[in-house]
Amino acid sequence: MGIAILAFLAVFLLVGCGGVILFYREQMVQRLSSVISPEKKQKNLMETIQESGFSLSGVMEHLEKVIPKSQAEIGVTQQRLIRAGYRTENATNVFYGAKALVPLSLAIVVFATGIGKDNPFVMYVCALGLGFLAPDFWLGRQIKVRQAKIRRGLPDVLDLLVICIEAGLSLDQATKRTTEELMQAQPAICDELNIVVLEQRAGRPRADCWKHLAERTDVDSLRNLVTVLIQSEQFGTSIAKTLRVHSDTLRTTRIQKVEEMAAKTTVKLVFPLVLFIFPSLFLVVLGPAMITMSESFQTLFK
């Protein structure tokens, strides 16, 4: 078994070296030419690695070509990555590269540990399937965490917006000021509001910028806020009063949700009480009595 593992690792290293030589041949030639010509400025290790393109994102870009995908699927994935807060150009490549790398890693772990000796087909299929779906689960978790942060920081943002607007600033200036003041306390929602500010500077209408904010985040409370702001701008009502009322509504909704969760605890406690606590109590309370009764019956029928 040990010889088979060593042979597999040797083959894997040879294939990896061949892939590096195949994909980074031009960069290797440039590095050799820089070594041959000493008049050029010597660079440190990190600069050399970055210039050669040998990085995690570069490896992922080559691995993501293995996964078959359509343009519609790529668009949905990009939208999910944006909702999770990943807006870099190579985020999609890294995601699809992970969908190809994680299954291979799990298959290697199964082979190295020998878990699939009894039923190798099922174990390898489970490893490949779980590895292929793991990035999707992880991305969904990141989206939920970011949406929760946005939902939690929205009342504070609304309060500061109301203060800025009542101090004489316009909605655009108040949004910019709010992003600057709350960037450390609420980075998720301030990051999204900063994009709104940049879109407004680029000349896009205010209503479209806020609609894009609601589409990017996909948070119900933020979508309601955008609707309220657009209606307030169309009908000419006071934006400060509208934001204050909406902030109070959000806080009331949060309190009601906490009360609802507290009311559900009594029902949720039934299952651990019946399955774990009650049997232990019965054993402690009735156990000695049952032992005494059994001993009494034994002496009685002798």
C-alpha cells in the first residue's frame, strides 16, 4: 500500500511539473533571460512569482476550463459572488477552479487514507460529488452572512442618514458622509452604499442606483427602503421623515422577530426534554425504587 501511495504521488508531481512547464513556458524563458543578462535589476521572490504568473488565481484560471458551463450559468454565478462581496475580475475563475480542485483533493484524501477499501466506487463518487457541491454551499453561506450583516446595520445607517439630511445635506451627500463615518462599524452595507455613490458620480440617475443596490444585495428590508425612497422622491414628501419612520419600523420588526424566536423556544425544548432529560430523571428517581422492589420480590418468592 505504501509503495502504491508513493507511486501515485510521484506521478502526480510529474504531471504537475509538466503542467507548469506547459502553461508558464514563456515566463520561464523571461526569467532565464533575466538571469543571463545581469544588467537588469534583480527582483525579490514575490515580484518574480507575480510576474511569472504562478499564483493561486492563475492555477484556478486553468482549472476552471475543465468545468462545462454556459453564459447564463456564469451570469448567475457572478451575481451570487457579488452578493457575497467578491467583485474582482478573477472571482468567477477562482470559484470554478475550486469546483475542479476540491473534488480532486477529496479523492486524493480518500485514496491516501484508504477509506474506500471496502466500497471504492461509492466513496470516490461521494468524494467527487461533495467536492463539486462544496463551493456552492460555501458561497451560499457567505451570501447569508453578508445579508445578515447588511440587515443588522441598516437601522444605524438610516439614523445617520436622517441626522445628515436634517443638518442640511442632500440625500447624495448624506449617503457619502454615512459611508465614511460607518465604514469601520458596518463595512458590508457601507461598501454597497459606496457603490451607489460612485454610480451617482458617473451620472446614473439616483433611482436606478438605488434599484441596483436592492438587486445586488437581495435583502427584503433594503428593497423596501429603496421603494420608499423612490416613492418619496416622486411624490415630493420629506425624505428625513420617511427615513425616520422606516428606521422605527425596522427596529420594531427586529424586536418582534426576537420575541417570536423567544416564543418558539418552549416548543423546541420539548424534544430534548423528552429524549434526553426525562429518561435521565426517570432513571435517577425510579432506578433505586425498581432495584428495591426487585430485591423484595426475590426474597418473597424464595
